[in-house]
Amino acid sequence: MLATSPMLNSLSCNLSANFTIIDGNFQHSFLSIQPRPIPPDHHRLRSVVLSGCSSCRPSFSLRKASFVSQAETWLAEEDQGLEEEEEKKKKKISRYLASLVKVLCKKSPPDYLCPRQREPKNTTSSGFIVRGRKVLTCAHSVDNHTKVQLKKPNSDTLYTATVLSVALECDLALLTVNDDKFWEGIMPVDFGGMPAVQDKLAVLGYPNGKFSMTKTSVSRVTMVKFQWSQTELLGVKVNVAIEDGVSGAPVLSKSGKCVGMAFQSCKEDESDIIAAPVIHHFLEDYFRNGVYTGFPSLGIVWQDMENPDLRLFMKMGHGQQGVLIIEVKPNYPEYEILKPNDIILSIDGINIGNDGTVPFTWGQRIPFSYLLTKKYTGDTIDLRVLRNSEIREYSIVLTTHKQFKPANSSGRPFPYYIIAGFVFTTLSIPYLRSKCGYGLKNISNELIWQALHEERVVISKVLKGGTSEGYDGMDDIENAQVLNVNGMPVQNLKSFASIVESCNEEFLEFILDKQKKLVLHTASAKARTPSILKMHNIPSAMSDDLYLPKR
């Protein structure tokens, strides 16, 4: 083996001393004193350049100077790249802010138990610009409004807004501003598709009145129960709580597309957003008809068919799946077509599972009601039904008739009728919420259905000083439903008031639910009513919408 030359050993030592080597990023050869290309680890590179070579021989000084110059160029380009990236972020945020507004609302909500006005209150929420010089926000943010104003980011000017539509069913409201200056420098949002589970999202809004951008991620995409209406529509669950003031805020994807609207919290670390398809349906409905007409639905009560004995009893064939109809509501067109014990196998050719679900995106399944919420009033659906072991096919025109009755809608006065201190009103979601709390805990689905779809009359309150002697100890006299008066069925509050007003009999006999009865002496009850109204500072014995002559 040849011995190593002393000169070569000396050269090797000098080379090692003249170059700083970090983490193996630079390798040197005795044949070429040229550094290998440097990866983009700029923090390491910067330390190399700044350290310099304190004892470099003249033979390598030119090469060192060239290397340092090249490294400084790379660093300058990186700094410029960071500045450009920062500038892009600022432009992106500015673009988002150009679509965002703060919504300031003065409200005067009624007391849904008694005809008296509550103290006005001021609220702050969020909203964003959509096509057609319109602003979108949550319905509950402007419900019972007396005045709505909008403020753009980085502006102190308040613009008075006109409320065009309030849809509590899907918790969406549409506003506009007549002042042209408001529309200067703003841009409508670009809507995107449905986000996937674990997608990163950003919520832009005004928690507690101050602008904030909160990052979150998608945990689930499913049908969500809207707390303000108790209806189920497509929603997205995200891993962040929605604070006061964020309702109505746009929820953006990483590409900057609007995929929904923030509107309600579920838990401390989970919230719901209204999915973009629901927003699109609301807007399209309004622009088509000039008003909001609602989401169609089937007027049925159904149960799943997951139990094998139930499927066998209903004579379902091998491989057949579907849901069993328990009841068909009489105020829907399908009442004349569908029957109890029918089994719905498919809707528009899409098979329904025994658990009541249909295929959705990304391999998920979702309740079949989703298919109906994609439709508009007047659209037709094709049903495949199993009846007595025979498959039948029907086409049904969808309607929103009584799907969301006026008592649950915004801008309407509290409907009531008073006689002898008993206050009667229409069963509604606001009424139930006043009685049982915002979350409507321990309320049966049947009662919620009645509140949404039927016009039941209930005793909401018994005023002090009224003719309630002997009824004070009756359990649940308040909340009791009135079924008929003097043998005549009660169809709604207006028919109820008409029966009572026109009664010439000696007694008024009210048949209540749960087999209870309320009886008043007609003449005494009517004579006593004015003094009770005066005692409670109530101007009239009935609301104006009943259109009856004043007593």
C-alpha cells in the first residue's frame, strides 16, 4: 500500500480548518474545492455565511468570495420571497374583509306567553356580501328587529339596512342597503362545494363586536337540527365554539371559497355551520319567487326497518330495504297517495337503507330527508313503494303547505285572545322556547311537529285577578290545548275567537287535552275581561291579526 504524502496531509488539514461544516451540508474533495448545492435550509446557510473563514489561504479566497456572494444572493431572494408571501396574505385578508360586514340590530321581542312588550335590546352579529347587492346573515340575528344597521371593516359609517327576507326554518336572512356608497369597494363571496372531514376552515366574524379570524377543522358532515326552528337541514360540524357576535359569519376553505355560515354552538368545543347548498337553496328560492317559500318535505311519520322480524312481518323480499310509514299527515298532497304500512324503497331512483339513510359524498350515508331538501316548491319526486308485497310507483308534487306556519315567522305580532284572565295563543316554537327553554329539552317530537305544522290553540297564561277560582290547582292548566268549545272543533286561533265572541249560550265549555275541562259563565267572563286588561295594562282583548270587532 502506498504511504500518504506529508504534503497531502498538510493540505487536508488546512482545508478542514478553512471551511465550517454543519450537519454534513457541505462536502469537500481534494480534487475540487467547490461546495455542493445547498438545500433550502436558510437558517443554517445564514450561520455559515456569517461565520466566514478566518484563516483561508489566498489560493482559495476567490472561490470563497464567489460562494459567499452566491449565498447572499440566495438569502436576498428568500427575504424577497417572504415579503411577497406576506404581501399575498395581506391581499387575501383584504379580499375576505371586502365581503364581511358587522350587523347591529335593535330588537323588540314580544312576550310569547302574554301580550306585553319586552325591553328593547341591541345585538351584534356578522354577515357577508352575496350577489345582487344583497347581504346574508342569520335569521335569529335580525328576528323581531326594529332597526338594522351595517358597518364595513375599517369604517365608522353605519348604513341602514332593509330586511328583505327572514327564514327561521333555515336560520338565514337577506338584507340590502339603498345607499350606493355602501357598495363601494366590496365584493361578494365566492361559494365552494362541501368540505370533507378534517378539512381546514377559517371563520371570519365579530365575536363580542371585534373582528377575529378563527381556524378550525371539519369533524362531521350530516343533517343538523336547527335550534331556532327544530328542522333538520344539511350542516357541517366544526371543532370550535361559536362566540356571541359570530353568528352569520362566512366560513372559508383554504382556497378562500365560502363553504357555509356560522350559526349555532353545540358544545364547548363544537359548533354547526349552515352548509353552502342550504344557502344556495335559500338564495335561489328568493331570487326565483321574490320571497322565501321554504324547503319541501313529505308529510309522513316513519320508522326504520332494521329489525329482521319487522321486515319478515311486512313481507319484504330478500335484499329489499326501506322505511315504514306510520302516519300520513292530512294537510299534505301525499295524504291521498301514501298509506300507513307502506314501505318507501327509493326516492328518484336512489335506494333507501333500512336505517333511513342514502349514499352521500366520500362514502358516507345521510338521512333520506336530504334528498327532499334539494328540491324546490312545485318540484316532483318519484317514489317506489312496497304495499302488500306489491311494488308501486308514484310521482308526487312537493309543497311547503303549512310546512312552517306563520306563528313561527318573523315580523308577526304575538297572536292572542283573552277572556276572563285566560290568555289563549297558537302553539309555536317561540312559545315552546319561552316555556321550556331555548334547547326544548324533554319536548316530544309530536309536540314539536304540532308547533311547526299545525295551528293548535293553547292556554299560555292565567292572569292574576282573572276568573280562575277553582282552576288554580289544576295541573298544567297553562299549556293545555283547546280541542273544542261548546262541541265545536277548534281549527285555529281565529276560529276559536269567533266561537267565543259569537256565543250566546249561558256557559262556555272548553274541552282540553288530557281529558280536562274548563267552564266559564259567558256573560260574567265577558264582563270581567275589560277590568283585567286594564289591571295588566293590555290594550286589547285580542291581537289585530284576528280581524274581529273590538268589544
